[in-house]
Amino acid sequence: MQRRIIVTGGPGAGKTALLAALAARGHVHVPETARAIIRDRKSRGLSPRPEPEIYTTDSERDQSFAESVRVHDTLCAWYRRCGYALVAVAPGSVDERCEQVLRHVDL
């Protein structure tokens, strides 16, 4: 049986790096799209987000840390309401986080 997992979290949580590490180890994945959407919006002269007053931390990630935490909490609440079991990945290097994910899903 093929297992599917969702990698989620607020901006700056390390999702892109984790997905790249899993892909480098040969695991099939769907790339995250948030940064591509932000690049596309900016290339068309649009704000990266609907709220242009958000503090910009880099050219693509425009949320403050507090906003990132709020997004994370909102995502977690939504996934729980939908019946998903969430597993927090402890802070660490990309390789350490990748290993945590793989141990959890027994890959």
C-alpha cells in the first residue's frame, strides 16, 4: 500500500527543504507551490499576498514570525477537523527532520 503524507506548516517551517531532502532520497513527492505562486504574482506586478502591509522577510516569504505561527496553527486546526492525525517534526537539521519523517512512516 502506498502511503501518502502531507507536509504542512507556516511560512519558514522548512517544508521546501524537507521535501527536497525526501526527493533526493528517491521518494515521490509533489513539490510545494507557495513560492511559485508568489513568484508568479510578483512577476505580474501583484502583491505577493492580498495584504501588502505584511512585513517582508525575504523576496518571497513576506510574513512575520507571528503571522507564520498563526498560519501554522490555523493549518493544524483545519487538518485535525478533517480527521488527519498530525505528527510534529522536531527542530533539527534537514537530514534529522527527514529521518524523523521516514521513521514515522516506516519508509
